[in-house]
Amino acid sequence: MGRTQSASFWSKYNSRWTQTGSLVCVGLDTQIPLIPSFLHSSPNPIWEFNRSIIDSTAEYACAYKPNLAFYLADGLRGLEALEKTIDYIPAEIPVILDCKAGDIGNTMAAYVEGFFESLGVDAITFNPLMGSDVAKPILANEQYYGFALALTSNPSAQDYLKQDNLCGKIAFWINSCPNQQIGAVVGATQTADLATMRSLMPQTIFLVPGIGAQGGDLSAVLKHASASVDNPLILINSSRGILYQDNSISFAKAAATEAQRLRDEILSEIRG
């Protein structure tokens, strides 16, 4: 029924950064057509792939982020893989479930109970557009943590989030919440807005997707979105860029090499 939450996401994040020097979030966006073909005959291909990825990358990971959609796509077997994956990740490494839930009242409370209590994740992503009530079930427990979608990495984010400064309004609200419980999703591709978003949320952890396959500029992100050299308050997510470096029996080793490379590049950029 999910792993035990031994500490809050905020605590685990800061401990991982202090102890490992890593700001890498390994996105477990596992899709069966993309994993090595020799795993396809396994009773649970997603789980077998994830277990090897975790074994090889754990020392370089600040966090892991499974995306709920790819597990739902494989039906009950996929949900079993998700549960096993979360249970398998070492307790000291925080797990963010990328679910983008965004409802209110007892519906959001049910999402929160399912994700945090039944699955045992440390944080979730959520869509705040229905208003501050979306965050109430998260804020009700100091152990819970949520990353609100503030300015996403997809090109069509400009359709709404960049109209009438909506992203700025969301950022202002996020900054009014406890930093230990609410973070922000800020896309790496939004280069022109990174400094502004950081100025609006100076003490907020940024979860940054869009590096690698989506074309985000790592140097620009670390220059404009890091809070400070000693306490960057940032997580750089890489999913496809780590998971699918190799399609042979050596896939896990290749993933570890890329995770280590990304960790080292981030450190080099931050420290100048």
C-alpha cells in the first residue's frame, strides 16, 4: 500500500542536495514502445525497466518523478508497476507524482488521500486554475507538498498562462503559501520569463521540465531561475533524456552515465 513517509518532501529535497550535490529529477515517463524490446515479454515491463533505472541512477538523483499517465496507459498492470516503483525508490529520495490534479472540495481531498496515503508519494503536481481551494487538502498536512503549474514548458502555454499575466498571478499566490509545502512548475523553455518568475517566488522550489528533448537551455535556467549558489531551490527534470539513451541490455548503465553527466553539468554551471 505504498512506502512510509519518513520525512516531508521539503526535508528530503534539502537533504539530498546537501548530501549528494544533485538537483536532477529523474522523470520516470516509462512507455512500453520505447523500452528495450527484450523487456516486452516480461510480466510487467514497466516495472522491470524502472527497477533497473532506479538501481543505476539512485546515487545521482535528487528526486524521481513518475508521470501517472504512462502507468494508466498500461491499465491495471501499469498501476501495479507504479505502486512497485514508488515502494522500491529509497525512502530518503523524494518521489513526485506528476498527476496534475486540479479539483476542489472532497474530490481533491480524495486525490490527495490516494496519492499521499495509499501510494506514499512525497509530492504531487497540481493545476491551481480552479482557485486556492485546490491546495487546501495539501496544506492541511505539513507532510504534504505540491508543485503548482505556474508557467509550463509547452509552446501553447502562451494561450492562457501568458495572457493577462496569469502566470504572474499564479506566482504571486504561490509565494503567499508556505514554501515548505507549495512549489512551482516553471518550464525551461520559458527563458524570457525565468528571472521574473524567480523574483516573484524567491524562496520557492522550482520543478523545471523541458531540458533535453524539449529544447530548454540549461545554462539559462540555472542563471535566471536558481535562488542562490548555496541553496538553488530548483529541480531539473529529465525524462526521455535519461531513460532512453540506449535500447540494448546496457540501457540502465547508459541512463546512469547520463544522470551523472547532468548532475555534474548542473553543479558546474551553478558554481561557475
